[in-house]
Amino acid sequence: MNNMRFSLASSAIFALFLGIILPQTSLAQNNRTELVIGASAAFTGRTAASIKAFNEGAQIQFDAVNKRGGIGGRKIIYTSLDDGNLPELVVENTKRLLDDDKAVALFGYAGDATVSAALPLISQRNVALVGAITGAQSHRNHPNLFPIRASYHAEVEKIVVQGQQLGMTRFAIFYQNDEFGKDVTTGLEKSLAKRKLTIASRGEYTRNSVNLGAAVSNVMRGDPQSIIMACTLEACAEFVRQFSRLKSSARLNHLASIDAGAYFKELGALTQGLELTHVVPRPTSVGIGVINDFNKDAKEVAPKHVPSFLSLEGYLAARVMVEALRKAGNNPTRAKVLEALNSLGELDLNGFSVSYAPGANIGSTFADISIIGPGGRIKN
């Protein structure tokens, strides 16, 4: 990498010596035949498997498009940087993606806190961020954010609707005491208020901690029938361990931020019977056109890929990105890509719909519930 940067700098000096005026955007940017899409997410740590699955799905779409000629003959280059889920590092990564890699758009950032940390810079540079892995309500209508997945509020609503159909009235929440957990809690309060119900009990824990003794006790005080789990993998797993020692028939309803495969590695057989919301259809739903597209493209460019909810989500997000790049014209720039995204309106991705409009970047409202079966596999 250092040699490459030195070589570019040397070329620029040589060109100036010859009296050639170079544009400030650099030789690489001016002459490049690629379109760079930049991502920052936690590719290390316990949740790395989930991020990698999302990225694999996105890469399948980008590779398939490149194999068919790219965007107006230009190849899509997908550049990913690890931020370890650290807000301060995501800002550095964003600067690098925009200044060094010359990304025309950002893609697939993961986590409420990291997206929020990057937002001031994203707004300042007026660049689009597509498909961030967050359901935060505060990220739904930002003019530079174009989500794919449904909001946390939509996930909670699905849990409450299904619970009520089963005769449940006592809903509790276990949540991380930060913007993520508080957003989910607000969604639950609103959903229950529509039904003249209130939260039966609640327990909170501190971010990056698994000291849950008080939280578990507080949740169980309400004798809940359903417990909404707004937590990270480690904290959710510790809650399940402690809960498994109690005599309770409450259903544990996890949000889509938890990946079933990673959860099974953490908990083993204790995952069986746990419930997960998911914000894309099952990747085995062959009756949906875009899933057939996904499986066809995977077979062509990544034959060893094992489809999952998160890889399908990455693929769908990449489909939106590709649509915007095509709509941006022969020479996509950050401004043109942002304008294209804002004009997409109701977009049907062959059986999965998203919606974008100024002041209403909703993405999808799809949410469903699955049960984890033996071996960590999702039951159909």
C-alpha cells in the first residue's frame, strides 16, 4: 500500500515537472473506471459473523452486476473497513473511504451508535449511506440515510400482534441502556398503548456489560408471558443462561440484530425454541422473485455461499445501491447518487418493496417471526 501511494505521488511530481496541471481530485479519481462503494462495520469480535454474512450477500450482487458489464461499463468496487463497533473509529474510517478511496456512496454500516457517530460527517459531505444495519427510529427519515430493514418499532409491533393472537397481555422488556434499548422500549410502549396495555416489567443493563442479576430479577417481577430482548449477543446469551434456570414459560422474543448461527455458537442447545424477528423473507422462500435472483446469482458467482437472513439483507441493500448507481447516469457522483436515491419512491425489488422520498426514507416495513430449532437452524 505504501509503495502504491508513493508511486502515485511520484507520478504527480513528475507530471508537474513536465508542466502538466493535474486536477486536485487526483489521477486515480479522474481516470478510474471503477465505482467505489465504502463500508465500515465490526469485522472483528463476537458479532463479526453477522457482519460478514451481510457483506457476502452484498458482494454477490455487486459481483453479479460486474460480471454482466457493471454500471455503464464501470466496475463496482466494494471496500470494507473494520471499526470494531467503536464510534470513534467509524469516523476515521468514513474519512478514509471518502478522501482516500473516493467512495461515491457509503454502505452497510452496522449499529446505532456507530451510525450516529458517522452522521455529522456524512451530512457535512452530503453523501448517501445505504442499507445501514440499524432499525433506530432516528435513522428512518434522515436525508442521507436509506435503510433497508424495518424499524425496531415495526419488529416490536409484530411481536405484540402475534402475542395478542396467542392471548398474551403481559409483555416485558430486557434492554441495553443506550439509544438502541431506549428506542425499542419506546416502540413497545407505543404498541401496547394502542391496545390499552402497559409494559409489565422491565430490566436494563449497561452497554458492554453482562452483569445482569438485577435486570433478570426486575424483568421476572412482572410474571411476563413475552420478553422482548433488546440486547447484544453477549448480554442476550447471558440472560438466556440465567432465565433457563428459572421456572418460567415466557417466550423470549429477540430482535433481528441477533443472528441465529452466532447465537447457537454462544449458547448451543439453549437456543432451541427461542424466537427471532427477521426483517427480510426466509432465503428459502422460492416463490419470491428476488430470492430466486439471489440464489441464481449466488450459484453463479459464489457457489459455496450458504444463504441466511443477513446475507439476503446484504443482497437486497446492494440491489438498491445498484438501482441508484444506474439512475445516477453515465458518470455517477456523490451528489447524483444521493439525488437518484431520493427519487426512487416506491421501489419493487422483484417481490420485496422499499420506499424512499424526501423526509420519508422508510425502507421496508417487513417483519416476521421465526423459531430457532435444533442445531441453531431456523424452522420454516
